[in-house]
Amino acid sequence: MSAKMNSALSSYSDYGYNSEIEYADPHRLIQMLFEGALKRISFAKGAMQRKDIAGKGKYISQTIDIVGGLSASLDMENGGEISQNLASLYDYISRRLVTANLENSEEILNEVSDLLRDVKTAWDAINVTSEEAVEVATETKVPETMEQTAQAVEKIEETPATKPVKPAKPVNARANRALKAYSS
């Protein structure tokens, strides 16, 4: 885990979320960062509407820290084109957040929120367990033929099982800052 992610986690834990961070797997930690970024964007929009310049700046700054933590969590060596694309997207989002702050633009915050929500939705879909696949396969209807049974088994086998993951530990200041921004 990178320094940015560690900073985010540390900050997050400063606000009473120690147990959630301590027992969360790396996948959940990333989900928490997405949730925190989206929450901060909402707070920034509210601050804009109230003409609270300091509050707007604080929440946008926290969102930029969280996006930095998301960027720092990318595995550029093994992630290939996906990691490169996400790094570019996170860079774009950070620049747009700065512009939103300077121009006092809710429209830009909405754009950034939509982008983050799209990536979060994809990220949330990654962690489907085999049990969930069985549930989905059996929910639709009970197979009546051998062919339907084979298709249900194929669905289950194609769904990657999640392995138990050792809880992540904060490893760097940037990740700690991102989670601090998430929790404040």
C-alpha cells in the first residue's frame, strides 16, 4: 500500500473508525475512499450554496486528498492499461476539483461525482463471492434440465471466489491523509 493510502487510512482512524479500518480488506478500504470522496463533494456543494468559502475549500481539498489516495493505491506494475487509465482519470478529477473550487462550479462537482460514482460502481462489482453467484444462479429459477443445471454451474464457476484477505495496515502518509479527509 502506498504512502497516500496510508495517510488516508491514518486520518480515517483518527475519527473513531479504527475497527472498520483494522478489519477491512483492501477492497473495502478503496470502497470507503470512494464513499468519502462522494460525501465530501456533496458537502462542498452545500458549502457553495451557503456561500461558505472556507467550508467549500476544505471539502474540495479533502476530496483531492482522497482521490490522491485512490491514485496511490493503483498497481502500476501489474495493472496494465487499466491502472494507467485510472491514473489519468484521477489526475483529471483532481484538476477538475481545483477548477470547481476556483470557479465555484457545482456543475463541475456534479461531473466529478458522476465519474467517481461510475468507477465506484465498477469497483463494487469486482468483489462478488461464490456464495453470491450461487444465490444469483439459484434465484432465477430451479433448473429443470441437465442443460440448465450445467449453465447454472458454469455461472458459479465463472465467478471468482474471494480469498480471505489479511486486514490492510496503513503504510504511508498520503493514504492516511486520504482517510483522514474521508472521516472528517
